[in-house]
Amino acid sequence: MCFGVRDAIELALQQAAAGPLTVLGDLVHNETVLAELRSRGVRIAQQAAAVETQTVMITAHGASEKVKERVRERGLNVMEATCPLVRVAHRAVTSLARAGYHPVIIGKRGHVEVRGLTEDLEDFDVVLSEADVFELRGRDLEWRRKRRNRSRRCARWQG
């Protein structure tokens, strides 16, 4: 289990001991852990409209600003448990989109982390395989490679 999820579980348990808490979405992709959280009073809702507690926790997977705003519009308190690494990804995607880059997210469309990264964007693509990249049409793609611990690709759309 990654440190972000571990920390989110710990925060949820602490908050649930202090007062009613609903986690917006599954805190972890593990039904045994979710059952343990429920047994300790943590409620889980998949949609903001289904929340019945005053305090709502965002999972380690993160959420879009639109989702958090829907929670706040209901007068509820938002407790952030987004993994620090996920927050870095959110800031990077937002910054790149504002700078004119077209975000291409590598992941599974519809997965909670991908939704969190993309729901605030007007235009983006999600790819899961190399074949998906080659299916991107209507844009010139300029590839640049950078080396760190492993090779990474950064794409900027021209045009």
C-alpha cells in the first residue's frame, strides 16, 4: 500500500473517531479495508449528492476542483487526503494546460485518478497503450525525451 493511501486511511480513522465522516469515493481499491473502515463508522459515498455528514474527505486518489466545489456548495466541509504525489500531478497538468499544452493522460479512462486529473480540463486525451497514442488524430505531435530514473515523454501539440 502506498504512503498516500496509508495516510488517508489513518486520517479517516482519526476523523471518524472525532465525528461523522463520509469519504467521497473508495478510499482504497481493497474491499477488506473498506469493510474495516465502515465498521469503524466511516461512511462512503460515490457522489457528492449522497453525502449525509457535515465532513467529506477526498480520497488519496484526488478529485477535481469541480467535484470539491459541488461538495462546498452543499455547505459541507472538505477534508483533503489527496496523496502529495497526486497533488503534484494535478498542479502539473493544470499548469501545462494553461501554458498551451494539450494534456495526454496515460491511464484508464474513467478511473478515479484520471477523472480527478481531467474533469477540470476543457480538452485532453487519455491513452492506455502505445496504439492509443498513434490513434490521436488531427494534431501535430512534437516528442521530447527526458532522462531521469527512467525515460519520460512530453508531448506538446502544435497548431
